[in-house]
Amino acid sequence: MAATTLSRRMSAEDAWFLYFEKPDAPLHIGSIAVYEGTIPFEKMYASMDARMHLIPRYRQRALIPPFYAGHPTWEDDPKFSLDRHLKLVQLPAPGTQQQLLELCGDLFAEMLPRNRPLWCRTRRSGTRSPSANRPPNPHQPGPRPDCPRCSPRPLPHPPGRRHRGARPDRHGPVRRAHDRARAGRPRHVLRRPHRARARHER
């Protein structure tokens, strides 16, 4: 399979994030991944170091041309090192989910440094248990009484049959009653006002 050629010039959509990003309004994205067991930091470092040549964009930084003569370009970082992108953080005891979310909130609130490739990965340790740090899963087997997503809900009604409490459509009983009321009125009343006046003049 032929290798994909990456464009050096940043697209207008990607450049928009750099132009409008501010220290108090970062525009990067982040995520939290919780794994069962323990992943040694040295093993993660060695694994990424052995595969970094497969991701050229992770070794490039965004450079804005002088006077904004064009969109930024991706250039190789001569000082690239995983030490500037991989971090190890120890979560203080007892390592609850709330502590994890507060720590991640502080990390996500900071802008990524522009003097290096725009990515960062933080390895956190000291969590109490994987289940305590995993967000609630709405697809867990069996309902939970403390979860509003797991509260009993009515089953959808079969096609062709309307739910008793549903809003009637234009062919429902309210519409049929309205049609019967219209059928009992004089025909000229059902017309528009100007047409009704024209009928009386005749």
C-alpha cells in the first residue's frame, strides 16, 4: 500500500483553531481512558518511541508565516522528544473519580505549547479502582435505581397503532371532530372573507 502524502500547508479549518485560540479559551480536545490493571510508564514510553516514525504529524509543529502571509505549515521539530509530551502524574489518596475529573479538568484547561508538536499524553496513577474511575455506562446489564437513564420507560407502540397518551395527528379524533363542525356550517362561511363578500353581492 502506498504511503499517504501529508500536506505541509494547514487547511483553513485547522488554521481557524490556531487563530481563535486564547489562553482562557483553548480549542484543543481531550479524552480520559481508564484501563484495568497497571501500565508501567516505561513500557508505554518504549512502545510509543518504537512507533513514532509511523506518525510523522506527531513530530511536526505548526509554524505561522510572518505577517500571516499564508496559513500555518507543519514543519519537523528539531527538538522533538517524547519527554516533552509524555508525563507521569500521581493522583493523591484516596484516588476517587472526583479527584480524577478535577485533575483532568486542570490539564485540559491549559493551552498546548506552540513551540512543540500540538499533542500531550499524561499517565495518571493512584486511582482507587478501575470501576471507581470509569464513567457510568448506560448499557450496563440490568437497571440501577440511582441512574436516571435506567428508569423504566414505556415500550414503543407497534407501527400503525398510536399510543393512548400521544398527540393526535391530523387524522386523529380532534381533526375528525373539527371536520364534522365545518361540515355543518354554510359553505360561504368556510371561504375566505373576500370571497364570502363577493358571494353576497351576487
